[in-house]
Amino acid sequence: MRDRWAGARRSLWAHVQTCRPYTLCYPVLVGVAGAGVGGAAGLVEFVIAGCGTAFGWLSGHYLGDYFDRELDRVAKPQRPIPSGRLTAGTALACGTGFAVGAAALLAWANWRTLLLVVAALGGIVAYSRFCKARGLSGNLVRGLITALAFLIGAMVVDPLPGWPAVAFAVVFLLHDTASNLVGTLRDVDGDRAAGYRSVPVRNGMRYATRLITVLYVSAIVTAAFGILLPHRPGYPVLLAVAACVGLVAVLPLLWLAPTLSQARALRAHELLVAERLVLAGAVLARTVPAFAVGSLLVLALVFSLWTQAAMRSKHEIADDDRETQPT
């Protein structure tokens, strides 16, 4: 009986690790921000947009780990599938189930969202199976998935997204392309060993950090043009906070590039995990009162930072690597 209980706990923890709870508040906020871009969303629309994008995000985690299982056997053997704590078939089934749930919920609100849901799921498969190993195309696909999530949230309220929604989708495209590139700095040794031609593997760390900086600054500048549109006071304030945190994460990479450690790259990405929540909150604050956005943002930050501190380094870096990594 004790062995059965221990096995159940081990399996449950493998699912929790695969879901990466420290990332889940972000797609919820992106979807909710998309629903709020036009200023006409109610509670039901916000819930559908947040849950729909979260289900799609969870699908991406399971399917991504399923398709990355051979790479993870080399680079991250501690993860649930290569460590044997989660079978590949279970990951595929869970990923498919969450995708179906997202499609059904979002189609109930607006059948046109199915086109973008299919595109996002296609992007998830293309990212893991083809693009991730081929440099910048993989990073761009990863950014495009978040942009589609934002547009899906907007379409929960409107039949088709308007120009403001498209403009902010570009912000998330640029931002998450940059953020995903920071992740490749962390994974450069494993990618090189597995034959993945990521940007830092192919072009070097200096080139990668410069590209990250250009993409990130472009995202913030594009978002700043939103000040020209009607907005509430919370928008420029939260956008400024996001920009400050993001630049603190990104700019040091430029001069650390030649000797950048895996642990230091992970810390930069951890800062961006918090920063992107503030950025999504800023977009939501264009049309939603600052008190409501601030309360939601505080809860999201506390949950994300707490779960990230408790879980993330063990999921991304093997124990022996953490022991030998310079800080």
C-alpha cells in the first residue's frame, strides 16, 4: 500500500512539473488582456479567454515535452519523461486532451477562434519537431504562439480582432521571441550536444544577446505607441515597470555573453517570467481599472515567483550541473 501511494505521489509530481505552474499565470493574463483590449468584455468573457489560453498553454507543455523527449534525454535527463516518471504516451494523451478542451471552450464563445487555435497548436508541433533545432525560426514560432493567444482572447469578445489587438499581438510576438532566445542561452550546451542549431550555437553568444536586446527594446517601443490610444493611467505606469525589470534582465547579458553561465542565463529568464506578467497586466490596464489589474497582478506574481523558486531550477538544470555551475 505504501509503495502504491509513493508511486501515485511520484506520478502526480511528474504532472505538476510538466505543467510548470510558474508559467501558467502568463497565458491567463495574455488571454484576459486580449479580451479587454476593446474595453467591452464582461466577467464571462474574461474567464473564457483566460481558461481557454491556459488550456492551450498546458497542451503545449505536454506536447512539447513529448516531442522533445530525445533532446531531453541528452540535455535534461531529470525531466519527467526521460527520467521515466511520466510515459510518452501519457504526455501525448494529456496534451491532446487539453487541446481539445481549449478548442471546445473557445469555439463556444466564437467559432472563428478555432482557426487561430489550430494555428497555435500547429505552431507548438512545428516548434518542437522542426523549428527549435533550426535557430531563429523556432524562437519566432514561439513568439507567434503567444501573439495568437492574445488574438484568441480578443476574439472571445469581438468576431474579429481590431487594429489595436493586432498591434499588441506584435508586442507579444517580439517580446516572447526575445524571451525564448534567452532560454537558448541557458540551454546552449545541451543543444550543441544534441545537434540543435540554436542562435547561440550557430552564431555565438554575443550575436544572440544583441539580437535579444534589439527584439526586447522593439517590443517595449511598440507597446509605448499604445499611449497614443485611449487608455487608463495604469497603462503607462505598468509598462514603465515592465521595461525597467526587462532591461535589468536583458542588458547585462550583453557584457556577460563571453562567459555567461547556465545559472546566470536561467536567472535572467526568471526575471523575464515576472516582467512578462507586468507587461500583460499593463496591456490589460489600458481598459480595466488599476485596482482590479493590480490585485490580479499581485496574486499572479506571488504564485509565479513562489512556484518558480520552488521548482524551476530542478526542472531546467540537473543536480550535478547545479553543483558545478559558476554563479
